[in-house]
Amino acid sequence: MTSPAPQVPDSAGIAAGQRPLPPVSQVRPGIWSIPVPLPNTSLRYVLVYVFETDAGPYLVDAGWDTDEAFDTLAAGLAGVGTRIEDVQGVLVTHVHPDHYGLAGRVRAASGAWISLHPADADVLSWLDDADLVRDNLAMLRNAGAPQEVLERQRRRLRALDMFGNSPRPDVLMEDGARPDVPGWELSAIWTPGHSPGHLCFWEPRHRLMLTGDHVLPRITPNVPAPRDDEADPLGDFLRSLDRLAGRGACEVLPAHERRFTDLDGRLEALRHHHDKRFAEVLSALEAGADVAWDVAAHMHWSRPWQQMEGLAQQAAVGEASAHLRALARRGVVREERGEPARWRLMERS
């Protein structure tokens, strides 16, 4: 079980047009799944879910802001008997551009409201003042990345515009909120980790759990490096898994790959995956690694470390950093802050 490459354009990815997308499909009466293509990523598409109502359709997620994605979403909606112009609301699971990017164009075409958890709305506010090149390089430098890697990544990051002019949400969707989707009793479940404000949605009538990127059927979502000294994104992610357990879900509707059953079994598999990752981190420290860059080099990824570069490598280093922070919170390792930060095993009593 391995973590995916980051969900951003990457020259190593597979262009969405190289393989046909899955068909638009009916999940249950009144609920549809529309695959919307992603630009140059091995994930290929995001699954946009459509809820029919007497007022018009409501979407869960929207897709990346490209003309191809917009046209595919429009065609999918036409295929189920509606139009983008009829959309009433867009419930976004999280702020990443493959989920949030197209929401602004949908709103411009339809007047629909856009919702987002307040913590991810704060990410948009942070992005207004952030220097993403500087901040990403600072993360890699703190992780002990070599200078030549920093220079290559500087060039790559300058060429990217992952978030662009992201729209601001109209509705802040808090944990436990009941979205205004007529005829449906959806409820929002805050599941931070992959992003600070990630949301899942529970649909009780058909016992469906819409999991965004939080729980996927095969791959594990990337958990980023902590943004500050207090953050523990991997700890948040693992605690969030417990919030979905024991609900008796009949089917899981993720944002990528395919729908699946046995949510509780998948939650347990994700916990086991991260237990194995923790063991890899501890083994790396025991072998003499003391910075996150070297720890990441000892861990198992979807492709060998030696073949990784660019954004995929940055995501791996970020996840190694997240594991180290979670272990520090458990009292297993300690951090010696500096540039780079160094990590030590705690002495066992």
C-alpha cells in the first residue's frame, strides 16, 4: 500500500486523454457520479457526485479549472438531464485545486453557492500573502534537502500556478453542518489531515459515505508536512479515521479511483499502513538518518526513491516530516530545531 504522487501537474504523470474515463454512472436513485479529467496526473480524474433535487442539482466537488474539465462536467450533467446553469450549490470536500478549482466557473455560470470548511477557507486567505516558492523551499531546506535539489525545485515551482485566483466560498461548512440540499439529509464530518479543513459527507438514506480524498479504495492520501510548530497533520488524519467508523456505511464514494464497500475494513488498512510507515521511520533513525530528507529515502513509496523528483519527491519528504512530528507527539522521538531540523530517538527507560 503506497501513497500517491501529489495531485498537481507533473511531467511524470499520465495525461488524462491517454485512457478513456469511466462512464457517468448512477450511484442510487437521484445520485450520479461524473468522472472529470485532471491535467497530467496519474490519478487521471476526480469523481464529481451530483445530487438531484426539485430545485436543481447540487455537486460534491467540482474538478480542476481547465476547459477540458469544464466541458466534461457540462456533458456529464447534460447526460443525466440537467445543466451547469442549473447547479444550486457546490459542496467542496477540500481546497486542493483538483476539487475546488472549477467551483468558481460553476458559480459564474449558475449562481450556485460554494461551501468549504473554515480551516480550508483560512488556507485561501493564507495563500493571498504566501510566497509558495519560498515556503516550499523552506520546507525542503528544513528537511535537509541538498542544495542542487533546492535549485531544481525552485525552477519547477516558479513554473506552476496550482491555485491561481481561487474563489472565496459563500458558505463556511462546519463540522456537523447539514447542507441546504432539499430532499436530502447530508451531514458534514470534519476529517483534517490531507488538508486542514477536509470534509466527508454522510448520506443516511442510502448509508453512503462521501470521503473525498480522506479514504480511497487503493492508495493512501498524501499527508503534508506540518505548517508550524504546533501542527500534527498525520495525527489529525489518524484521529479523523475514527470519526467515520461504525456508521454501517453500505458504500463509500471517494473522489478518486472507484466506489467500494467495507469502509471499516479500509479504515483499519489505513491505520496498518501508517503503523508500517512509523516502523520505517524508526528504522531509518536507528540506521543513522537524522533529517527528514534521509528518513524519506529509507521509506517505501509508489516508485523507488531514486526515481522520484520534483513534486512527488517533495510530497514524500513532507509525509516523512508528518510522520516524524506524529512520533514526537507520542514521545517516541524528539526534534532538535534548526536548519535543518534534526530528529533523535528518545531513550527508552
